[in-house]
Amino acid sequence: MVEARQAFETAHRIKTIIGQVFTFAIVSSIPDVVNNPAAGLGKALKQPIKKNMAAILEPDKLGMLLLDIDGYAGSFVVICALKLAPMLFVRPGELRHAMWRDVDLEKAVWQLPIEATKLTLKEKASRKGQTQTIPLSRQAVMVLRELYPFTSGSEYVFPGRSASRVMSENTINQALRTLGYNQETITGHGFRATARTMLHERLGFSPDAIEAQLGHTVPDRLGSAYNRAKHLEERTRMMQAWSDFFDSLKAEVKGALQNRLTGG
């Protein structure tokens, strides 16, 4: 029935949950439970259709979105999250779980723990204790400084209704919908594709530096330590240029809108 309505991802989640229930029953020696009927079912289920995350790739449209974000009428915490989501282009979950203890506003850097990233368990184990360095532009630091008095009572930069819990995973996307952007136009995760494309095509930064900033593994013939040091300097420049690019896009869109209003 679930597959009949083409909810393929849901079908796979249900299969996983059923498997977990039977596995627990088996290891708990519950009478009459001797096998897991969900085992191997994944091969029989139809695979979900993978879709690219919606992203804005035109400068004028990005500029308009940034202006709309500045004018968002929601809570101040959500406004700040909306501003930083495209500026930092980390994964939505990484942004939501950001902790003040990992943010150094004086040094303008966010040390994202590897355990909080989307690496595989094997990669996380091999890099346990390490961090992914997120350089913070002047604009990003300004946003965080303005936010600090509001959420510094929580360990999280973006707490939810309760200070002990993070912002809901739907908050950013729901805010974008409120602004009039549907899921076919942009999603919180889509900001990563926006950055990947424009940083290279519009601002001329190297694919290696961009991929490193996205948290992807970048092979380097001179060794990973050299690789990290090499790209950090470029990434720091890149993140400032990206925020400056945002300012210029907003200025251009504002100018265009004013010309329309005045008939210029």
C-alpha cells in the first residue's frame, strides 16, 4: 500500500523499523521469534527516486532572496539562521546543532566537531577529536554577535522553544515557504549547490577549496596536513568574498527595484 502511492522512502523506513523490532525480539529471546522477516526485503522494495536539492543559481534571483530574508518577519533567531544558512552553506543539520562553545567570534572561526558532520562512521572514528574549520566573514560575525545576547543562555546557537533543544529541522524550509519560495525553487540544503556553482563560476575560486569548505574529502598528493593548511587560507578569503558578493547582489537588486519604481 505504501509503495502503491509511490512513497518509496517511507517504505524503506518502515522496513528498517520492522527489522529493528524483530532484531530486538530475537536478541531478547522472545518466544516464537526466530528470524527477521524484513531481512533482505530492501532488495525487493522499489528504490526512491533521487532528486537534486532545489537551488538558486542566478545572481539576480539570489539577490532577491537575500533581500527577502533581511525582511523576514519571523523570530530573530530564525532570521539569523536564515541569514547564515546561505552565507556559511553548511548542512542544515550542522547549522541547527551549532554550539556556542565551538564558535570563536574573536578569531572569526567556527570549529565544527567531526562527530557533528555527515561523514561515515568509519571516517568519524578515524578523525575522532578533529574539527572542520568554518571561517567566519565579518558579516557572519556581526550576525552571531547580534544573536549572542538572545541565545547565549543555551549551549546551542539556534535553540528551539526549549533552550535545551535545537531548532526544528523544518524551521529553515518553512521560513523559506513563508517568504514565498516553494520547495522546487530553494531548500536549506540547496544553498550548498548555490555556493558550489557561484563560488567557482562567478568568483573564480578553486573547486578544491570549495569542496573542502563543503566538508568533502579533497585528495592532495602532498598529504592531508598540507591540504588542510593550503585550503584554509584560500577558504578564509573565499568566505569573506562570498559575503561581500551577497552585499553587492543585494545592492544591485535594490537599485533595479528603485529604478522600476521611479521609471528610471
